[in-house]
Amino acid sequence: MSTRHTVIDTAALGPVTIVATGEAVTGVYFRHHIRRPAQELFGPLVSFVDDAVLGEAVGQLLEYLLGQRRRFELPMNPAGEDFQQQVWEQVSDIPFGETTTYGQIAERLGDRSQAYRVGQAVGANPLCVFVPCHRVIGANGSLTGYAGGLKRKRALLELEEPAAVCVGRLF
């Protein structure tokens, strides 16, 4: 399977690297991503215009950032252990504009005491934004770690806020 990547510059998130292997998206990374793999693992840089998988991923990401998309419909294949895959599946089910906590995910997986382990799996998510780990927050409602940085996490959550919430806010 051929691994390759493309990079797009976005106003909201800065440069975003999207990686695909074969017919599936396998990674989404920011410039200063906490768990960013070595660049050589991304394969060659290609134009998303010439690559159907990367082109669709870029298109859907831009639609999302413009407020025109609420859910990603992409072939995705994140590499991870079984527990991580279970967590990422739970994270993928968090609806647009809603949040949940690490403890709530752990509880849905059968053991609330595994919240820390859930947090580790969320932090290792290679498909941030597409698997919306920015929607996972601390038990007290605080913004906790995000591999792309808390500034990006805040921006993504604000992007998903209902218009009624924004009306009373001073910008």
C-alpha cells in the first residue's frame, strides 16, 4: 500500500498534514503536533488535486471548517491497539456540538476507573479532527490536553457552538 501525504494551510488551524495509505486516511497532524510521527513515515508529498482519497479528505475538512459539514464520511484506518480502537470508535460517535468526558467514555466501555487510560488513547488518536477528540473534555468541564494544542481545541469547539450561544458573547 502506498503511503503519501498532502499539506493544506487553513486559517483556523494553520498547516494541516493529511496522510493516506492505500484507499484510507491514516493520519491528520499539525505542525507542532505532540505525537507527530517522523516526516519520512508520511511518504511522498502529493497534490490533493491528483489523489482521490486525499482530495476528498481535504474537501471534507474545508467544508467542516466553513460550517458546512458536521460529520466526516471518509475511509479511515487509524493504526492502534484494540483498546485505542474502541476508544476512537466512541469518540467518533460524539455528535457535532457536544462534548463528553474521559470518564464517561470509560464508563461506556465498562470500567469508569479506566478514564486515565482512555485519556492516553484519546491523546494517541492519529486522526484528530476526523475522529473528533477535541470533543473530549475534563470531568470538571475544563479543556484538557489536545495533541494539536489547546488553542486549536478551543477553536474547534467554538466552531461547533450553536449560533445562539455566540450571540451574547463579545468578540
